[in-house]
Amino acid sequence: MASNPRQRQGGHQGRLAVPILVTLLVANFFALMLHAAFFLPLEIENGEDTLRAFIRGREQHLNGGGNRNRKNESSPSHAELLYSFDERNHEYIRYDAIPSQLRRSFGVVHSLPSIPERRLSRPSYQFNIPHNAVHNLTYFLEARARDDVEDRPLYLYNPMLLPLDERFLDSSIVEDLSIFRDGTQIVSYVAVFRVSNFGNCFGPGKGVPDTYQNYLGLALLDSDLNIIMKQSTSPSSAMDAVIDLNQHLYELRWTPYAGGMARRKQPKPKQFMQDCQIFGAKSTQSSIKFDQLVLLCNEYAMPVQLQIIDKDRTANDDKIEVEGSTIHFANTYGSNLQLTAMEYPNMILYAGKNMHPFHAIAPNQPSTAIGPGFLEIWPSGPHSFTHLDFTSYPYVQRGSNGLKLANSTKHEPDPSYATIESTAHQSPITDRDSGSACCVPISWSDEDGSRLLLLGFSHRKTRKRPKENAYNYVSRVYAFEPMPPFDVVARSGLFCLGFASNTTSETEQTSNEQVAGATSTYKLKIQETQFDCPRIHFITGVAEKIGDEDTIIVSYGVNDCYPRMMEVKKSFLVSLLRSP
């Protein structure tokens, strides 16, 4: 009997089905392995504990919390330094001797509540995000270059503080930023942050993406450094803002060259405005207090006004308002603060950076006296400065000879202690200190008597060659006379500052996801020796604590990945200026 063609075809298909199924299963297995290799986290240290801490902090942040418990958190009043020895028996102090002694100091790691969850590294609502994205380098590099700007994670670092101290600031500035509860003004500080889709959370050397973009972050803080929540709205919202200064100035065709306005619009905004600081200045020579604010971003400065507003502004409301030379910047995120530039940015010094304003204090004057204004250009080698009080705009006239720089005259003292780079035949770090933050008054006594000095922070970094050793940062404190020529009186040895502390409740109370990330594994390494602190710590702010002249708040960035603020006793820093 002849066979049925349909039966023959069915038998042939049945025989093919098994190898096809096996092939599909094998292909799926290899696809799964590739997916796991891409998305599984790198090896982490205490990853689960820090991730749980982040989740707790995020929940607290979303619920409008964030008040910090200061129990058992205090700064030591004096540094205790012990020498180590290299292979040739040269003695030195370890860089991480300082953060180890400050591990119980009160510290805070901020995040800005106005930044939408979509711009975190690990938004909870996206199912295709690796379960521990903050430890995944491949994901980190892909995310910062996404086509949609709203899908690029933002990193917060390089913070600084402006205390709302009415001993120095005119009441008009304080009133613009006042919030009263139970009859008490609760705003103590204005915080400034660098916000960017570029960070070094996985260490330097990963390149700068074409999508590189910097924003200005602002927030109002209470006396415990909490971001203040506005309770008059429902739900309550935070007193913070993120502003794209570079985008707005690009739209206005501003340029630091060619008379200030570009004839043709550039293809994309240049990132002129970054690492900003805000400070008070006198508007006239006869002003008793600082009655205007100045925003200085790298070498560009402009007078600004910062106010609390009631006007509703939604995310991505990028419609700036311009009236002559006055620019009302729109917020990319946040709706409660308004930044207004009273003039366009003025270039202070071509290619300048790490410059800091300070005021002279005449002999026998109290530390609250506001003398002539100066701008520090270099903190040492020699101490370089210029007279600039930001009273009249433009601060530096175009076509002029520019700033007239002056230098200290006395020989600078040696560091108070040696560190490991001094034991090398050729120092692995740069030869001259760069500025970090300046300045606060301190009391000082030596053979020249008891007097007031100004204290600042400076930094050095490892040389660019060999490449694998580049971008390791160390800092020092220095003190100088408060009158020209501002001779340096004392310099500490070099040190680093630490990661967010696990000893206190700091890591548990932050909602910044990067504290739980890979950045804690990228540590300082000099002379083939690793130290227990970040590879990059960059001090960007120093300010007296409101109501406590004996304590300062040091603000710094951790590996260009997250911001940290820490309370330190002045006496501790002064002790670093003296030999152990």
C-alpha cells in the first residue's frame, strides 16, 4: 500500500524538531550567560549591607525625612600622629592617619530630592536595570551616553556652603532665604553642588563622554545640614534646585570671547560653568556687610540673587526670562528656588581655576571685621593673590592688562610632618599646591606672639606619568597672615579625607545610592602603598559652623561620585600645623 505523503512529511518534521529544540536551548543558554556577564555586579565589599542602607535612606528621603541623629558623633580636638617607616627606614606619617581619627565626626552625604528617580543609576521602576547597577562598570559607561538626556544618571559632588550668618550678610540676603517655624528662622546654609552625568565612580581614566553636561545644584540646609522641606505645599517639597547654566547661556549666545556675544550659535553648549562657589560681597565701598551674592564658576563670576519663590515650576521648565542684562534662570528640576544673574558672567583670569575670595583682617580687629577683598590665585609656591572685592562690575575690564598679581615675600615654612612621597628619589606628586578652599580665622601663637591667622586647604595630585598612577589626590592645611603680603606662617603635612563613615549613622541616613556603590573600592595609592581613603578627595568648601566658631564644616567630593560634609574642630586642624 502506498504511503500517505502527509504522513511522510509529518515524520520528517518530527525528526527535525528535536535538533531544532536543542539548538534553541543552547542558544538561549549562551544568551543568558552573556546577559549575566553584562549585568551582574563586580565584586563588592560589604555590598549587601551598604545597599540595604541606601534603600533605607531612599525610603526616608521619599517620605520627606532625613533628620540626622547626632548621637556619639564628635570631632577630636587634637590630632595624634604616629610615624611609619619605609623600606629604607625613613619615617613618615600615613595620609590616612587623619581620616582614621575623624571617623566619629558628624558627617553628611547629600542627594538632591528634586532630581527625578529616572536620573538615578538604579530607578526602582525599570525592570531591565541590573540589580546592583552602582557596581557595574559596563552599565555605568552605557548609561551616561544614552540618547535621551533624561535617562542619563546624574552624579553629585564638589559641594560648598555659604552660612547665612547675619554677622557678615546683610539682612536683605537672609530675608530672601528665610523660612520660619515656630517663630524661628530655620535656614542656616546655602549648599552648592556640581551636578553632572560625568563622574569617576569607577576610578579615573574612563574618558569623558560626548554627552558631558554640568549643572548647578543648590539647596537650603538647616543647622544639622538637612535639606529643608517646604511644608506649605502638599505633598511637601524640598528647598533645592538644579539649573543648567551652560544651556541657558548658550541659548543667549553668551561667550567669554568676542565681546561677550557669539555671532553664530555653536553646535552645542560649552561647559564653561562648573565647580561653582557662592559668596557674599559688598556692593559699595561704604557697605557695612556683604549685601550682594557672587557666583564664581571656574574663572567666570557674576552677581546673583537667590530667592525662595512660590511660583510653580515643573521639571524641564527651561524658559528663561531676560530683562536687559538680568537673567532669571529656569530650573531643570526643583520649584522652590529662583536664581537670578544681575549681569552676564565676567572672566576673571583666563584659564583660571581653584581661585578663592577672602578678606583681610587688620591687626587688633575681631575676626568678624570685613576688610578689603582679595582673590587667592595660588596658595603657595609662593602664595599668590590679587586685590579684588567684587564691588564694581565688570570685575575685570576687557582690553585691560587684567589682574595685577602679588606674591607673599617670606620663605614658606616646611610641612609640619613628612609623608611617604618625601621618601622617594623623585616625588610622584606635583611640585606646587593648588587651591582647594579658603578661608576661616584661627587663633595662633608662636615666637612672634599670639594673633589671628587665616586657614585654608590646598591640594596636590600624582603626576600624569605613568598613566596608571595619575589622579591620586592629597591635601594639606596652611595658615597665613591676614594682611598683605599674606605670608604663609605654617603648613601641615599632606593627608587625605575619608569615605562616608560606617562608624556613625551617616551611611544609613543618606539616600545617595553611590555610597553603596563601587566607588568605595577605588582608594588612594602612592609609592605602591594603598591608603584607606578615596583615590580622589577634592575639598571645595570650608565654613564656620553657625553658632559655633570653634567648629568648621569641611565639604568635599569623593571620587567625583558623591558629596560629603564633615564637622571638624578648628583645634584639630591647628594641631596639624605643628610638628607631632
